[in-house]
Amino acid sequence: MDPSTPQGRILVVDDEVQTAHTIEHMARHFGYDVVVAGSVEAAIQRFAESSFDVVLTDVQLGRRNGFDLLRHILQRAPRSRWC
């Protein structure tokens, strides 16, 4: 595989900056293109701007949570799988 071609795109959503950057660093090390969002609102904006193979989100994100984001994603992309 060409090392300049990403394995896939990951959206990391976490309001704890250090946690988000640790996950970002690890995923990039394994060849993934990573976008970080610090809130549900920022993640919704990133999701509207681009497509992702994986969304990795924290559950507790301030006033909103990862399940709010999941509902939004499933409304826009109903064929998405989640676990």
C-alpha cells in the first residue's frame, strides 16, 4: 500500500483536548487521516463538510453528548452502522 494514501478518515470528537490529540496521534501513526472536533456542534459542522469512515466520540461532551451526535449522523446517513 502507498504510505501517502490514508487508510481512511476518522472524525475524533472529544472535549478533552489531550485525549483527542492522543487519539489523533495514534490514528495518524497507523496511516489514518484524522479530523478533531471538540464539541457536538463542531462535529456536526465537520460531518457536513466531509465524509468519514469512522466517527469516534466521547459520550459526555458538555451540554450535549455523543448520542446527540449519533442521532444527527443517522438522520443524515441512515445506512451508517454503529456500535
